[in-house]
Amino acid sequence: MKRILVIALIIGIGLISWGYTKDVPKKIILLISEQNISGPQRAWWASEVDLSVTESTIAKKLIENGYTILEPSFLNKIIKQDKAFRMVNISEEKSKKLASLAKADYVILGKAIASAGSNVPQSNMRSCFANITAKVIRVKDGKVIAYLDASGNSAHLDVITGGREALSNAGEVMATKIIEALSK
């Protein structure tokens, strides 16, 4: 009888400790406005467009690592309630309020810009560059836990496509940095 009680106690303690250490997927909202070469600055929360190239690249990598991304379709009702959420350059305070209303754990607020450089020597291809700056904000206390930046580049015959590739490359780098910041 003592043996059964000891085994039951060990199993119970193991289950309790497993429950405390098990990672709960963190819910994240991505608010990264994007401007590709010669294009307007765009943001899904300010219009009816979907996630940007940068956000899609980051979201893919975060999802692969067990995070939950709150999609625009999930947030549309909240955004329609307050016109201040429709600003392309949404403020930190408004982004925290949006994330809080959506019950997100973190909001990633930033900007991504692609630009074209000169022609690649002895080629018709153009150099394209992208830079992203972002901050990772913990919603429950409003604390910025990381300020991050990333860059990417590409060479392409078409500067719009080259800018898109550069933004995607920069998004890959940014996603890795975000995951590192969230895991600390």
C-alpha cells in the first residue's frame, strides 16, 4: 500500500511540475508598416490589405516556432471600433491598447522600407536593400522588451520584385531576433 501511495505521489508531482513548465503558445500581433520601392507606405490595420511581405515572413517563422499570430481577420472587429487604430503610423499606446483588447501577449511594432541602389556591375540587374526596425512590447505591463533591427538585400531586373525579395530576406533575420527576444 505504501508503494502505491509513493508511486501515486511521484506521478502527481511530475504531472504538476510538467503543467508549470509546459510552454503556452504566446499570442502575438504584428504591426509592421511596409514601403516597397516607389510604393506607398502600407499597413494591414489601416486598410483592407493582408499582411505585408515582412509580416508574412516573420509570421511564418514564429508559427514554426510555436507562437500564435493574431490575424487581421481576427482583429478587424476591434479595429473598426476605434478609428485611431486605422493610422498607418500607429502609436505605441494605441498598439498596446489594440493588443490588450485582442488579449495578445506581445505586440511587435515597426517599419520596413525597401530602396533601390545602383546597377550591379556588368549587368542589367539593380541592387535592392531593405531595413526593418521594430520593438517587441509585452502587453501585460506595456514594457518594451527589445529594440531590434534587420536588413536584407537582393539583386533583380525588376526593382519592385527586388525590393520584395530584400524585404523578405530582412524579415527572416528579424524573425530570428524576435524569437531570441521572446525566449529570454
